[in-house]
Amino acid sequence: MTKGFCLLAVLFLLCVPLFAAEAEMPEAERLCRQGYQLLENNESAKAMALFDKAIEINPQYGRAYFLKGLVYSQQGELALAIKEYQQAIKFEPEFPNNHMNLGLCYLHLEQPEKAIAAFKVSYELDPRNPDICFNIALYHAYLEQYELAWWYVDHAQKTNGNVDPLFVEELAEEMPKPKHFPERAMGISLHFMPGLGKPSDGEVRGGFILRQETGSEIYPSAKNVISRVLKIDESSRKNGIWLVVTNPAAYEETEMKTIEQLQKLAKQNEIPFFICRGMNLPDGWYREN
């Protein structure tokens, strides 16, 4: 598959900004709306002038930086686009398209680690967005991780997303679509409880909670979990580990490292690994390997 496939087209097509009703619109937002309409008519110079004017009026209006990034992306000026998306994130960190476009720029510049870091943020903000799923599929195809690419294509299609048929065709040339994907109902269900497994008073208070038909089991470390998982039947292992977390942003560094270690150990043992915040269930599963 050609690296950087169709990225600039994706950058433009997937990122329609949201505006308030015109009667309630502040001046900076009104200028951005006008500029976006110009951009749709391929009048990028005039559009950019309006975006710059919007920033003069309100230097903290994140959507104006996003739209400037969109212009630079369309023009192939990806280094400039990155700077604008970073400013947009500074002032509007909850807008998933800021992170999505930033990731696409990095992917086009062949910086996949930075790309997936940005895609992960956009996915966490909007896990039901099929466009974000598609971009993660693009990332995995870039790295020739075709099975993972297919999983995200399938996930996007299940959320009623339109996946670029040319991309699907090229992906099928590299690897036919798998007949079956891992299913949570047939896999291994885990929950991570923060604050557990820290023996401040000599008592282990938890860590990973393994859900079994016979009841729940608590394991304080990733190694303990994998040792137990390897004793479970192969069919369940092939359907993967499905880990539910609460709010990773609030976790301590040691807790995040424990989760990362579990993911690495799962990969070493060829066990698919999925993670999802409880608030994003049931559709917000992110597949790591």
C-alpha cells in the first residue's frame, strides 16, 4: 500500500467545523463561517484573510486556528498546518478534529508515533466517529499492520461510516478481509481499578479484576494477569483481552505503566488487546494489537 495514501483529501473532507446560529454568533465566529464558505469555493487566500482577522479579534478562538490549519493542509504546507492545529488544541482541546488533522499531518510526514498519539486523543474524545476509525485504519495500513487496519475499517462501517472504497480495495489487495474479528463476549473481560494494588498498609487492595463465570478474581500486576490468562482456553485468548478503565488521565504514572505493561505482554503472547473507558461503552473500544 502506498504510504501517505490520499491524506490531503482526507484532511479536507473529514473536518467540517461547527458554528452557532448566525443570530447568536460572535464576530470572530461569523468571520470564520464566511471564510469557510470561501474555502469551499476554493478561495483560500480570501478565506485565510478572514481567519487571520478573526484571530485579531479573539486570539483565543481555537476554530480560527483549526481553519488556518485546514488551508495549509490543503496546500500541502504541513509544517505550517501542524503549528495551527497545535494552537487550535491549546484553545479548544475537546474538539476531536483538531487532534485528527494533526495526526494526519504527522502520518503524511512519516512520523507514525506522533500520528497515533494524536489519533488516540481524537478517538477518546469521539470514539463513535467513523472518520476517526478510518484514519486509525490508515495508520495501521501505513505500518503494514493489515489485520488491525481491517478491524478499524469494520468498526467504522458498523457505526454507519462511509469508508473510502479505494482504500478498502487496496487493503484487500494486501490482505483479504478476515472472516471473523475478536468478540468481547467470547474474550477475556478485565477491569482496572485505580488506587488498588498499592500496599500502603500492607493490604493489597486490587488492580486488575478478571470477570469469570465463577466470579471475580483480583490481580495486582500485569504479569499476574497474563499468567492467569495463559491458563484460560485458547479460544478465549484468540478473542482477546478487553480492559475497561475509568479515567486514565487521572491515573498515577505507575498505574499507567502497569496498563502499558499488560498491553506489551499481551502482544508478546499474540493476544489481541482492547481498551475502553467505562463512559464510552459499548462502542468505544480501542484496539492496541
